[in-house]
Amino acid sequence: MIGMRGRWERVSAVVATGVLAMGVLGVAAASPTAAAASPSATTVAAPANAADVDLGNWMSQMDGVIGSRPLDSIAMPGSHDAGSWSIQDGSGLCSYGDNYTVSNDFPAVAASMSRTQSGSIVDQLNAGSRYLDLRLCDEDGVWHAYHGGPSGDLFFDADGQTGEADGIAAWIAAHPREIVIIQLTTAAAPAEAAADDADAVNRLAQLIGTDALATAPQLTPQSTYDDYMAAGRHVVLIDNAATVQAPWAWPGTVESDRGSYVASSPSWLDYLKSAITGSSPQPLFDAAITLDQQTLAADPGTNAGKFFVLQGIIDPSLTIPGAAFAQLEAAIGAIPASRANNYLLYLEDQLNPQLLQKLSGDWSFPTLADHMNIVMTDDVNQNSGAMPLGTLAHAVIADNTPTVPAGTFYTTSRDPDRNWTAPQPLDGAHGAPSFDGPHAALAALPDGTVQAIGIGLDGSLYHNIGYTDGSWQGWVAVSGYNGAPAFSGSDCAITGLPDGDTQLAAIGVDGNVYHDIRYSDGSWQGWAPVAGSGGQTRFHATKVALAGLPDGSTQLLAYGPDGTMQLNTRAASGAWSGWSTVPGADGAAAFTGSALAIAAMPDGSTQILAVGEGSTVWHTVHGSDGSWQPWQELLSPAGTPMTATSVAITGLPDGSSQILVVGDDSTTYHNVRSPQGTWQGFQPVGGIDGAATLPSTTVAIAGLPDGSSQSLITTA
């Protein structure tokens, strides 16, 4: 079963040292507010984005986003110990609860640390929760919600009184397009435990209606939202004890927290001391958030295909000392009784804003958001200055449309039949979930692999290898010039050679161009400065590009110190030809611009793509005999000159070339030039998670031996 099941017995002696002085303090528990929220099936027009959804109907309103998504891949808010909202000192005890003894000895402390929600279960559903961690206790045939030891309100009808289950069933019936997952755990006398669990499961199923319950194996965690809707089933009932053998009673094995729950530490005296001295609970919050992030980034392994319940909570047992002393402080008027009697909520209401920062920050990036499913928290109905009602739920729901951070490296491929793969992020260096930086470059090798280089956020240059099976080696920092541990710079380029070597060019922090070789055996030559013109030992540049030719030579293209495009050729022997000025368009002596790219062709020619004056895109061919074709200004889909901020070009074995540009609207566009010189026309590249476009800041493309191409872009 997910989450904390009680560790109080291990610490009852420690708690006693803090609460013996209480004696019979008799501090009255403040009754939690539970507004009688009537079920509503209000039809609301679908919102433009997740921030605008009505939390009571958010799934139906986001059908266009989540409809084709498996249920175990939909980010949804969840309620930890959903029924504990009604627990207070004196509300009762569960004789078979795992923490009955200490709860009986210290009822005020037990109630204070058992109440995890401030709103009723219907309130929680209206606040967006779609996963209910529900724990019920049977006392002589009467069922109450419980947590640990304390029990709360009546759950099923008994003795002429209406239980909370009726309201839950009514809400579910009124919201047929909202999928609710209920994980049910029961506590009862050991001799009757199995029979009592079956009784609770069957009673809840009858109230909801078995025709609304999802049945296995027709539906699974990997069935889509639309699959559930088509089947007319919108409730998943998980019988944690697996006592009911019915297709609508799912076993507890269909879900996992993947290790995201922070287990308690045995160093209770340390916690007791921190409570006495008033130390910050921040280490508890840090531990929970850190583990959650590690779990989100990890491979699910054998838990793939199960509901993933991320534990956005702290271990309640860690709060025992603080809860005990809060009672003492309340008794002498040092703190409000409302805090003492809701101590776990007091802590969780500090944790939730920190969860919000993560959910709205790096957890909202696709590398983590794509792993998200159920985010189970305390106080789903928190409503405070730091966390207005619904803020956390909106943040969870928004992760169904992940935020793509600027500068994240994504790769996508186009096969010879013109089919594109969905853009996928590259893992980062040093265990980071993504690689982020201002510039990327890509080269194809004769064996079908690709090599990428990128400048990270730290300004250092990194190298990576993409294998033919789609896997990547991982980023490795490139050593710097003259023994420096890393190369830092502002722009970079890489090209493949027929012998399996790659050559790199980069602009260092001094603004000069450097050249390096990575040999096919994985060793490196080491950086060497590229000489300038007129006897200068260095060449200052703002942009660089490289192309490896079939004869083993390399052409280095750059914008020089005067802003003009310059070309230098390195022969296979290693000798450099020296810099020459590339003639401009319409008879100009030199081409000037802001971006450039160069590609080698099978016939020994090269093709150059550049952004010139006015931000328009130009193309030319440099023949193997040294001749130049006139510059051609490329046209946009609207028939006007195409404008761009970044360009890339690659040659293919059949003599065609493919280009990528970042338009002035930040959209990534692709175009193909046939061997005869005709252009297909610019078309937008499909985006992340099925988006129509792919916003970017820089682009790179490499043509592979099989006629496919691979692209590397940095997101806008």
C-alpha cells in the first residue's frame, strides 16, 4: 500500500517525554471546516489552457489534451488520507489501526498529526483531486474513516445516520466524464479482516454502481482517457487487500510510489531537540522534494505500466515531537490552538508552496512532466495567502501541457520516406534531466552514428554520441586549449570525415577560432588556434561552420572581424589554405550577415546557407573547382523573402540537401533542395507532444548514409 502506515509505536517512549507534562491538558481541537459542497455537473466551455479549467470538471474540459493519453500518463492531483479531514481530538479511535496504542495514550497529539485534509472528500473532488487514498475502519459493523489510530466521520450509513460515502457517490454520478481512482484500505479485527474488507469494497461498489466501475482486463492503467469514456467507465476501485475477486475490483499491485515516499528516520531525539529549540522543519521538506525529483527523473523499470503515485508529503511520524510540543505551547498561550490541533496541516501548508514552485518550474519541463501521473498531497483545499484555493491543483494539471524551457536540446529525425519522429529531449550532463544551452551542432558519420556538441549553461563545450539504435553515450566535457580542463566559448561547429574522424571548430572566450580533431578511436588531437590573415596568429570571428568533404579536406566558414563571410580550407594533410572572402549577393564584394552554415556534397562541392542583411535567407553553391553560383534568396510559404535568425544545412547521398531555419516567429522550418536545384518549399517542423510547430533558437541538421537526416534544436 502507498505511503505511511504508522511508525508511532517505535517512538511512543520519546513522545511520552514530551507529553507527560500535558496530563489532562484538555486542549479542544478546532473543528476543520468542511463546506457542504453539493455535487455539480455544470457544463463549462472548454478552457483555452489548464490555468482556466473549472477544477470540478477539468478532465472533461481538457479532453482535447488528455483524450489520447494513457491514464497512467495523465498528471492529476491526488488526496493523501482523503477521509482524515474530520478527525479531531475526541472523534474516536480505530481499535485495529496500526497506531491505536499511542493514539489512545496521547489522543490530542495523534489527532493533530493524523488530519491531512482540511476539506471533505467532495470538497477535494471539487478542488481537482482525482485520486483518493481512502482508509476505513470497522468498529462493530460501523465504518469510519481513519488514519493511523484516530478515526473520523461515519463513512457508510449506520443507525439512521448518513455517511460520507453517499455524497461521494452522488458527486461521481454527476460527473461522468471525470475519472476518479479510489484506493481503498481497511482496518478490522484480524479474524474478520478479509470478510470486512470485502464488505467495504462491495458496499462502496454498490453505492457508486458497478456499471461505472472500470473492469479489467478490458481497461488498464495504460488505457486512454478516451478508452474509459468509450466504455462508459469512469471509476477505478483499487482493493488494496485484493479480497474481492471481481473484474471491477483492481488489486493494489496496479499502482506504485516508485520509492518517492520519505521513510522516517530512527533519530527521534534529534527531532525532539529540534522541536524544543524551534529548529526549522525545512530539512523535512527538502528531503521530500529531493526524493520526488529523483523519482521523477528515474526510469520506472518494473513499475512501468502502473499508476504512479508521487508522494508530495512528509512522513507524519516525523512530526510527532513538534506536534507534542505544539500542544504544550498552545496550553500556555505561546501559539494558537488552531496550529496545535492541526500540526501536520500546519507543516504541509508550508510544504505545498514549495511543491508549487517545483511543479511550475523544472517539474513542468517535459523531461520530468512526461513522467508525472498522480501527485498525492495533503490539504488539497489549502486556501491561504501563500496558496490560494486551487493553485496547487492547477499547477499539477498544467503539467499535462509541459513547459519547454528555452535552450533545451531536442532531437528529431526524418526518414527517407519523409516521416518525422516526435522531438525528444536529450538527457543532460552530470545527471541533469536535460541539456540546456545557447548553441548546438551535429555531424553524421559513415557508420550511421551522429556526434553532437553543445555549449552548456556553464559556457563549457560538451560532446555526445548518438548511436544507430537511438541511444546516446552521454555528455562529456571537451578539454580546453593549452591544458585547460574545459573549453569555454560562444559558438561551435562539428563535421564528420570519411575516415570516421570528426573535426570541431569553436570560438573561444577570447573571440578567436580554434580547431580540434576527435579521431575515430576516441582520442583527441587537442585545440589549436586557426591563423588569421596577413600574418596574424589568430582569427577573430563571431560565427563558425564546418563541412568535411569526400577527399578528407574540411572547409571552415566564418564571419570575420569585419563582419564579412570568410572561407578557409584544411587539406587532408592538415595544411590550411588561408582565408578568402566569400563574394556577396548581387555583385557585392563580400557577403555580410548574422548566421551561416555549410554542407559538403557527394560531388565535392559545398553549399552555403546564410542569413544576410535584412535577416533574409540566402543560398549558394561553391563548386569543387572553386567556382561560385550566384546567391539565391529563398522564399517563405507566403512567397515573400524568408527571414530567419538561425540556419543549418546538410548534404544527402543522392545529391539533395536539407535545410532548417528558425523563422523570425521562432518557428522551425524545413526545406529540401533537389539534386537539380529546385526547392520543395518551407514547411514547419512538428513540435513537442504533438504541437503543430517547434519553437527554437538554434538548429543543426546532419544527413545520414541511409538518406535520413537527424536534427538537433535548442528550444525557444
